[in-house]
Amino acid sequence: MTKSVVACVEDLFFRSKIDATGRHLNVPVRFTNGEGLEEACQKPGTAAALVELSSSALEGIRRLRTASATHQLPIIGFLSHVDRELAASAESAGATRVLPRSQFSETLPDLLMDLLAPGTKRDIPEEPELPDE
């Protein structure tokens, strides 16, 4: 069975970024809206959920935590770094990790790999040194 990631994302920039990264790494990503989050996560082979955090997303996270099929599913939330109250609420609702958007963007490839195959990291070649001027 092929594992996949469910993404509940409204921001088109992040949706495109997640989609492109998933395709590049050969990680299937299924997108849904807040109302379809629980149903999408209950499909066989779902390895994790990526959730763009908002006050309405918190209820979806709570439903995932109380449903028997998804109560242990990793849920990674991301949000603006200044919204600390929402971050705390997401953790209380059951998010596994809450990341600022910048860290989420920076670590997305490794995050996807680790969600599908824990402990896996991409082999990133070192960037060449730039010559001194």
C-alpha cells in the first residue's frame, strides 16, 4: 500500500510548495479543505496530516484526535510565527508539532520524508564555496 500525506491548506503559495515538493520526492499528497479533513485522513495509507492552522482548523484536529482511526496520526500544523496563542491552542487540540511558516518551508522536504519513512533524510550535496572577491 502506498503511503500518502493529507494537506489541509488554503494558502495557494503553500499548497503549490507542498504539491511541488511532494512530486519531487515522489510523496503522494492529497489536498482537502477543513470539512473534509477527517474523512481524507481516514483513508488507508494516510501517514500524516499537514494543517495550515486557523481557528477553524482546531476543530478538525480535535476530531482527528477523538476518532479511533486517526487518534495517533501525526498532525503537523504551521502558522505565522507571531500567532503564539493559536500555536498553543493547536498543541492543546492535539497537533503533534506546530511550526512557524518559515521553518515549515525550510524543512518541508525532510519533514515529508520523515513522515513516510521515519528516520529518513535526504542526501543533500554540499553547496560549493563561492570564491573570495
